[in-house]
Amino acid sequence: MSLTLDTPLDMHLHLREGAMLDAVAPFSAAAFAGAVIMPNLVPPVDSLERLRWYRREIARASQGQQFTPLMTLFFRNYSAAELAEAKPQIIGIKLYPAGVTTNSAGGVANLAEADETLAVMERLGIPLLVHGESHGFVLDREQEFLPIYARIARQFPQLTIVMEHITTRRATELLDQHTNLFATVTLHHLQITLNDLAGGLLDPHLFCKPIAKRPEDRDALLQLALTAHPKLMFGSDSAPHPRSSKEGAGCAAGVFSAPVALPALAELFAQHGALGKLQAFVSDNARRIYNIAPPPKQVTLERRRWVVPARYGDVVPYLACSELAWRIADVQPA
Amino acid sequence: MSLTLDTPLDMHLHLREGAMLDAVAPFSAAAFAGAVIMPNLVPPVDSLERLRWYRREIARASQGQQFTPLMTLFFRNYSAAELAEAKPQIIGIKLYPAGVTTNSAGGVANLAEADETLAVMERLGIPLLVHGESHGFVLDREQEFLPIYARIARQFPQLTIVMEHITTRRATELLDQHTNLFATVTLHHLQITLNDLAGGLLDPHLFCKPIAKRPEDRDALLQLALTAHPKLMFGSDSAPHPRSSKEGAGCAAGVFSAPVALPALAELFAQHGALGKLQAFVSDNARRIYNIAPPPKQVTLERRRWVVPARYGDVVPYLACSELAWRIADVQPA
């Protein structure tokens, strides 16, 4: 049994830089036609010069595989001229509230001060991608941010707003309340809850931001994905850290899922009799929402068992040592 | 400024065995007049022979310091004759639902099957100490167990039941609803929430079972402790693990607080203007609830700053590298 996906896209991806970029980019480039590249390097990608450098780095690290990096800038208050010049180079601008996740210290401290830039983005048609968490209690952060999404959606009705890596039932409910609000969801948030992180032994490799929530949250996200809700896109949020940053006295947030994302999604959708919805979830919805047409690529998955390695280099992947029922069999430019 | 505590007791303590026992027992023996010793060794302490051996081991490891181990047996279905023989040797029997925490695999799988033993314990006046967690979602486990506490309290009205290491507001509310229901609370559950474990970097040294809960839970526990609620006792649940078991790919549950417990409690109670309640919280309540009179010991704390070491041997303590305002200045047999 096999399944061919047309131009699968990962709409939320961390590729890092330097040696880590070299180590992880080939996995995304092998499985996906393109990906939305997060800009939270140190310092952040917040100029066109740095963006062009990063795009070249990604192309180099992709080792000749056909792969389209859909670049983002790190949100700051850009001038109208900067935004106009940037527009052809980017798929959107990523906004981090200051300090909520890995390398977000330079993020926005006061969201009200973003309005001027948001108004220009709306006028120019540049989407806004948001890490939507407050600074409150860890389980409440996404929920506390939802009114901010609603406020921005109302205030800038022509602005395309993407709630990145949603993790709660409440966020899924907000999706239908504003026409200009969209969302990505990760593979792991379709599968795990806080129980998987901390119910038995504590598993640092399942620690991520936003933190995995309750079973009813996971179930609401899964329901939306399996029906390929037209406003929902797949975004792995694959975020590699070296083992020393995960298995120490203080563990960094991030799950490295790039090497397993498509096979695990195929298995998950097949288990629920929803394989027919995978194409929309991993590609069609994103192409329609962003109005993009990246160079096509056919990725064929086949039903054949394999065991996920314990490590890829120095990085422990999501589902390490697990057996998966599907694997990538063939990749062809269309 | 100083404060002398009369016969401070730690009503919930894990001392382990072998080299770990040798490493950690001196800290409890230095600060406390006695402690309730948890029986979850491998295999568990579930015979008088094994209990006598463990008591001798603890005495040896206490290095001549005056310290009274208040021994417990691991719950199984004991005969009436076994219980009658055990009674003079123990302060109570500790019940673990199977598999809920470190070394609890041999615990009770079906609580209804415990009734016969509970009836004999009630008749003989042997207290029941319970790790009250269900096997459900990690944040709900204590709350889901509360109806079981209520059922046992009603069914065995003369049985003294101690809800060990409570972590939720709901548990504090249950305390007043049954005259034969009591509780211990740890130092760390008076101070931390899930935010401290997982709100920034993930901190494996704050991972414990039951897991730390929400701010409103912590606040309810703190309120009860600062007023020295007459049915609440201090129990550190100090539970050492070697660093390799905490800082690896799977982190064991347990916080090692024995070396800092009394100083940190003094600082916490002083901060809230409640130093006058500390004696009841760390000793008087326990002596009255259990009707015990362990050999007295005067422990004097003084207000003098010190920095908690990064490690004690191979164990990272609670509040490692933090500055504490109080320290133990003097210990005297009464």
C-alpha cells in the first residue's frame, strides 16, 4: 500500500544555523517540497541581508535536494519601505512575545506598539505568524493569548494571521470566529499530552513550548487535523537541540520531528481512516491560505515497517526507537 | 534572631538503602528528632524481619545522631496476627496504588481487596498512610483519588487516614469533611507550581509525584501550612536520586529536600509572619494526630545566610545554589 503526496509543506520549521543546520536540513529537504523557516536565530533574522544569507545557508545545507525555504522575518517595528522591499522575499513575519520560547528574548514586549507595523503588513498583504503565549502559568499561556488574537483579527480584518502550533481546544474554537485567523498544528500535539511528558518518568525529549496539554485538548486538535479543517495547516515545529541541552539540569524546549513527520502522520491518519485528508492537511490548505505555488514535488509513502533511530547525530528525534508503519519510498520533482 | 523548635518531625521521608541511605540519612538525623520512613524499597518493607533490618540500617547510617525512625510497612493484605505483632513496631502502613510512583510496582491494584486488612488496622489502631493518586491524567490523579479517601474514611470511621503529600486545593477542602482524615504536605509543594518545573527550561530536579500543580493549589496548601491547620503535618517527601537518574533521557520522580527543609521552612514562615506556627506544623500536630512521644530534641535555627551546595555527593538538593536566610545553629537532646 502506498500514498503519494503532492508538494507536502511543513508550515513551521526550525532549521537553526551552522553545524545543526547542516545536520537537520537534509531531513526536511528529503521529505517536504518546502517549509516555513522560523527566524529565531541569535541574533534574529530581522533584516533582508540576514534573510538572504540564511536562505543561502539553507540551500547549501539541503545538499542539492529540491526544497523551497519559505522565509520569515523576526517581528520588529519595520518601516513601510522595509516591508515593501521585504515582501517578495518572505512568506510572512513571525511575532514572538519577548522571552516565551527558545531565542525569543528580542521579541515584542508590548503588543500595542506593534500596531503601526501590523497596519502596513495588512495593506501590503504580508501574513503575521504568531507564537501566541502569555507570560502566565504555563498551562494557561495559550488560552490567555486568545483574546489578543481576536483583537488583532478584528482590528486588522485584511491581515492574514496564523496562530502557530496551537495546543488547546479553545484555540480550535477561535479558528472559526474570525475569517482572517488560521492555525498550524504539530505532529506531536496531535499525539501527546502532559501525561507523556510527566506522567511516568519525565521525558525531556517531549518537552516543548507550548507545553502539551490535556487529553481533551489533544483530541480537539486531532479531530480538526483528521478532517483537514480548511483553516488548519501542518507545521512540525521541528526544533532540534543537542542532547546536552535536553538531558541536563535544565532542558531546552523543542521536539525534533522532521525525520519522522510524514511517516508518522500517514500512520496516524491511516489509523483513523483519514488518509484521504492528509493531502489537504500537509499541502493544499497551506497553498490556498497563503496563496503560494512552490515548485511541486511528489513524495510517495509506503506501508513498510521501520524503527526510528535512537539518535540522528547528536539529536534525539521524536519517536526515537519506535516502530513506524509507513516510510518514505520515493521522491520525484513533479 | 533565632528560633528553637522542640522535637521537629518529618512525617514522610525516603531514606533508600545501601550507599544512598548512608549518604542521605545524616541530613535528616541532624535536623529532625524523627521521621516517618517510607517502605518502598525493592523489594518493599513488608515483613517485620525486613523492617527490623531496615531500622538497624537507618540507625547505623544516622552516625550516632539522636534520630527516631518511625517505621512503616508497605501495604499488602496482612493477617490479623501479623498486624497485632507489627503494631508496636510501626507508626502505620503505607498504601501505594500499583505503579503510581518510584518503586510502587508491588502496590495495590484493586483497592476493594484491601478492606479486610483495613478493618483489622482500624480495630488495632494502626494508621493508614496513602499515596493517593489514580492512574488517570497526571494533573487529575490526586483529585480523582479523593472520593476513595472519602469512601475509606466513611467505611472505617475509627481508622486514622493520612493523605500523604497533598498537592491540590480540593484535597485541602476534603480535610475538614472527615474527622479521621489527616494530611502531610511537603516543603516544595508549598513553594512551586508546574511553572517552576516546566515554565522556562524544564527542571528535572523539581520533578516529583504528585506533580506540582497550579498557583491556586499551591496557595491553598500554603495557607493551610502557615496557619498550622491542626490536621496537617509537615512531611518532606525528601526522595533522593543519583544525578544520572534525574538528568538523563528519563528522569525519576523525587525532590531531595532533607538538607534544606527546616531552614527553608523557617524562611518561608518568617516571610509570611507565621514563625509562631512552625512548631505546630513541624511537630505538635504530628505528635497529637499519631499520639506519639518520640525522644525529644531541641533544634535551634538562626537567621544567618548560607548558600545551598550544588550537590551533596551525587545528589542535587532542592534549592541547590540558592541563598537561604536561616540555618541550623544548634541541636540538643532535651
